[in-house]
Amino acid sequence: MGDDEPTAGPLPYTEVTDEAYAARAAAGFTVRELGFAVLLSGQCPRCDHSMSNTLVDDLYRRVAPATAPDLGYRTVLCECDADHPARPDGLRGCGAYWTLRLEVEA
């Protein structure tokens, strides 16, 4: 994973993205539709810890202006429960984020 590979101990919390994160997540995450939401589960492409992320798609669509088409792009954050040094209080994950395009049936 390049410069983010730990030499000893867990990766420090860093708000960072990389184009490769989305590709790794798209290839390795499972997607489960929950009616009004989508549950993404898999390994964080930065820290490799298990995580899940719930996207409440219907709520986004209800408040979106009619003139702005919803192309299905969503920002996903690492929400692992592992300890990451320098993480601010009240936050979860390692700080990684990436964008995925979700195709949701109407």
C-alpha cells in the first residue's frame, strides 16, 4: 500500500484518499440492500481493518433538488473500530475516504 504501510504498529489517523482506494473497495466490499439503505462491508483499503458503512440512499434522494441528477456517487469513510494513533476523540476509522458509484434500482 505504498507510503501508508506500517513499519511497526497501527497506521496513524490521517484524512487521506487515493484513487486506488475506490478500486480496492469496489473489488472487495459486499453490498447488502436494506430497503431504505445500503450496507457496505469489507476491509478498509488503507488500514485493512474490517469495517462497514451504511448509506441511507433514499433520504439523500428525497432532499436532492429536482434539477440535480443523482449519479449515484457516494463518499465512503473508513469506520473501522481499530485504534489509530492521533485520531480525534469521537471519530472512528483511520481517516481514509474514497468515492464509489452505486447503481440503485428505482
